[in-house]
Amino acid sequence: MRKIQTLCIPLKKDRVLLGMKKRGFGFNMWNGFGGKVEEGEDIEIATRRELYEEAGIQDGLLSKAGMMEFSFIGEKTILQVHIFRLSNFFDEPIETEEMRPQWFDFKEIPFSKMWPDDKYWFPLFLENRLFDGEFLFEKPSDSNYSAKIISKRLDEVSFLN
């Protein structure tokens, strides 16, 4: 079974906006903004909804950057994550019940406090390259455990569906 998800990472010049997850899946880790796509909801609309709910941002230009599939040993659900970059926005990010946003210079991204797959695809994202990949994890990360990658595939692509 596939669960469709979104992930949006706002960019301004040489800085990236990440959020510290305050609850739920990925608690106490830095990540982009996103979540599940509701039944019947368009992926881009879901991306904008999640970005607004988690960081108070509702304007800007969305562009698709990547498509990733994440799975965990013993779990039947595959998380299919559509990754977007957001540019040309003017809204100031705000802290919400779920996320605490913070700007990071490209050279200071806190990979040690992020999902372990991020260090593989994030450089492609920052270079404005398109990518597609799959990661199999032992189990999900939490504040005390960093997910162990069992296998991975990451390809640069010329287009995304």
C-alpha cells in the first residue's frame, strides 16, 4: 500500500528553511514542511496546505524537485513523498504547534539531526537537480534513534511525473 505525502523546502538565496518537528512522526528532528495528501486532494494543493499549517507560509512559487519512496522492514506501507522547493515567497515563517521554523545557510544544514537519507538527496535539491529514489530503513527515527538505512537507490532524472 502506498501513502502519498508531500515535503516542501523553502529557499531564499543561499539559505534553506527547515522546521524542528515538535510532535508525531519525526519528532525532534529537522525536516521540510509537509505531510499526507487527503483523499481527492491535488498534491500541490496538499503541499501548500501543509506548508501553511506548519509554517504559516501561503504564497510563493512551487516547483517539483524529487520523488522518493520510503519503507521500513516489516511494514507494508510505502511512503511516496513528492518533494517541492518553494521560492519567490514573502510570508514570514511562524512557529506552529507542530513545527519551529529556522533558516540555515546551505553550508550549515544540520544533517546529524535530520533523517539519514537527507544527506544523499539534499545536495541534488540544493543544486536544482531533479531526483528519484527509494530508501529502505530498519525502523523510523525518533529523538533517541537515527534510522538505519538498509538499502538505497537515488538517481538524477531529467523529468518527474
